Amino acid sequence: MRTRQFIQRLRQLVPVLLILFCAVQPLLDALSYWQDHLKLATSLSLVPRMLLMLLMALIGYLVSDRRHIYWIAAGVLAAFWGCHMAVCFRAGYQSPIQDTENYLRILMLPVAAISMISCLRANKAAFAALKNGLVLAFCLTVALALIAVLTGTEPYTYPDKALGIRGWCFWPNAQSAILSLLAPVVISWVVEKKPQNLLVCSLAAVAALGALYLHGTRLAFAGLVATGVGLAAAVLLTKAAPKRLAAVLLAVTAIFTACLPVSPMVQNQNRVTENFAVRAQLWNRLESAGETAAQAEGLTGQDYEIRRLETGYTFFLPDLVERFGLQTVMESYNYTEDAAALANERSYKLHYCRLLMEQSGGLSKAFGVDCTEMVIGQQSYDVENDFHGIYFMFGLVGLGLLLLFFGYFLLRIVLALVRDFRRTFTLEAVAFGISLCTCLAHAYFTCAVLRRPNTLFYLAALLAAIYELTRRRDPAPQEK
């Protein structure tokens, strides 16, 4: 009897707990930033995140009416990790503890998503609370960024160039993904609360889109455009708000777009272009020196080509050459002489991981490699694409499980639209759809979503919200 009463009480507290879970995320991000800034122990922010994940799992399990889902998920995740570790031990495990720690970070997505879905099913007020929590998280994130600016505590997205406003968040691209995910939710939430108040809705649009503009990444700016245009289209196609709100959203988007030439994003890209030009000049000098050396040694054919390019490849890709050999690296790059390709961080990390996977053997392609193998000294070669990263760290099986997980929610969206398009296609649903698209774009172009517990929490909340939006079965109200 006491157990039932406790669970019933817990179900009543679910809305408050969801708000608290969301509100604590920006604070943990700030803790991560200061942990790194002050060179403190790496567990300072990780331990609270792991405890939070366990707490969410426990609450979700207790309030759930489908507890077998937790046991099935735990069995699949444990079985996969056992296979991964067995393959890594066979290849010569470098650091099982650090590799397991990395896996625990990634578990935030399925654990948090399943737990929040259980919470949404347990209390009808939980969905509104989750939206309130996400809006509160956005407000706290912006407030902490403003404090960082006012205090001058290195608030930049690109610290070496003093460009963009990052705030107290350790990973700039993670902050970009979080802001891009939250911006559509914030605007639609304000419109839902004050559909007739054009001034309040306009201020919300300026605040949400302005945060993306000032952050300074290309993906944040893409999220700005997608949010403004997408929500404007949704306003025109639904009856969520007066049609004039669409004009306001488009106007705000157009203003920020017009300011693109002076944006932090464009300023950073100009610096990147200048840097590539310098690298190209350096490559030409190194290639010329290599050609002179090859001629002096009287080399011909392939030996001549290897000697001619050796100096440049060794300079631009020292770790790859040392780890895999000069000729192997050249073959991987197809003997390119493009300095931009050789100096491209995204490219050489991808080449490193591909060569590492080939070197590790067939079973590694199925279950992945030890994540510590991607680090040489202080340099990390973790690829800047989360889907590639999941493949290299967890193999085809791990990537397949992830795609099945996402596929379940995408299938729910499609079925809901087919079943009742008119009721499913709402401003709220469009906002969450934009959030999902911008989040997946960040996952494809950065390594700051699927392997970062802070971003994964928000992605899990987004998937739980999508589940709730596609779960409703109440008949649509009849028009008079």
C-alpha cells in the first residue's frame, strides 16, 4: 500500500521534476565550462550528469506502466557493450575504463528519452511542464551568456578570434545545437500563450533568433533561417495565430539575414579563408623543396612522387604519417596536392579514423574500436560527424541500433501525419519538427550532439515530446 501511495505521489510530482531536470542543464554546462577553465577534475560535471541520468531512469521506471521496456533496453545495451569490449580486448584494449565512461555519456539519449516518455504517459500535465522547462532552460542559457559577456569571462564562440557569444558552455557546437533546438520551441510557446499579442511574440522571435545570430556558427545561422521561415509558414497554414505574425517572423529573419556580412559567422569564415590561403602558400614551398630533393636524388616514377610530396604530408599530417606510414596516408588522400584538403581538420580526422578501423580488423567494423585510440598526445582525432563517430566507436551494430532508435520516432511522425494530417500539422508540431531537423544537422556536421550528454538531454526531451504529439487519440473538435 505504501509503495502504491509513493508511486502515485511521484506521478503527481512528475511535472515539477521535469522542469527541474531542464533547469539544471544550463547550470551543469556552466560547471563544465569552469571545470575546464580552472583545470579542475574532469569528473566534476560528469558525476552529476550520470547521477541525474540514473535518477531519471529510476523515476521513469517507477511511474511507468510498461516497465518491461526498461528491461529490454537494458539487455540490448548491456549485450552490445559486452560484444564491444570483447572485440576491443582482442585488439588490445588501451583504456577500458575511459571507453566505458564514453559509453555512459552516450546512454543519456535512450535512458532520458525512455524515462521522459514514461513521465509524459504518467501525468497529463507533464507535457506542458516539459515545454515550460525547455523555455526556462533557454532563458537560463541566455542569461548565463549575458553574464559571461558582462564579466568578460571569455564568452566567445571562437576564443582565438574573439568572435561570437558562446557563454559558459564547454563545447561551442553543443551550445549551437542546444540554441537551435530550443529557439523554435520558445517562439511557438510564446505564440501559444499570447497569440494575439504581436509585440510579445515579436520580442520572443528577436530574442530566440538573435541568440542564434550572435552565437556565430554556420549551423546556428541555418537554424535561424529554418526557424523563422518554417514557423512563418506554419502560421500561414494553421490557425494558431493571426496571419500578420508570419510577416513579423519573416521580417525579423530578413533583418538578421541582411546583417549577415557583419555577423560573427561571416567574420570567422573570412579568417578561415585567410588561413587556408596561408596554408596554400606554405604547401607550395614545401612541395618545391620536396621536388628539388627528389631531383637531386635522381628518383623517378612513384618514388619521385612520394619524395616530392613527403615534406608536405609530414608537415600537415605528422600523426597520421607516424601512425600509419607515409605511403598509406598518401593513398588514403589519393596523392592530393590540395593544401585546403590536407589542412582541413574535418578531413584529416576522418582519414585517421578510417585507417584506424581498417587496421583494427573485421570485428571492429561490427562493434567499433576503443575511443582512446583516437587520441595521440593532446590531439584528438574524433571525427566531426556524430554518425561517423558512432560508426567508428561502436561499429555497424552500434550505428544500426541508433538509426533504429531514430527511425522509430520518424515512423511515428509519418504515421501520425498520414492518419490525421490536419490535427497533427500544428504550429507546435512544426516547431518540434524544426528542432529535430536542426539537431540532426548538427549531428551530421559536428561531433557535439550524439556524444555530448548535455545536448543529448535536450534531444531526448525533443523525442519524448514528439512521442507525445504523435500519441494523442482525442478526436479533433468539430468546426461550427
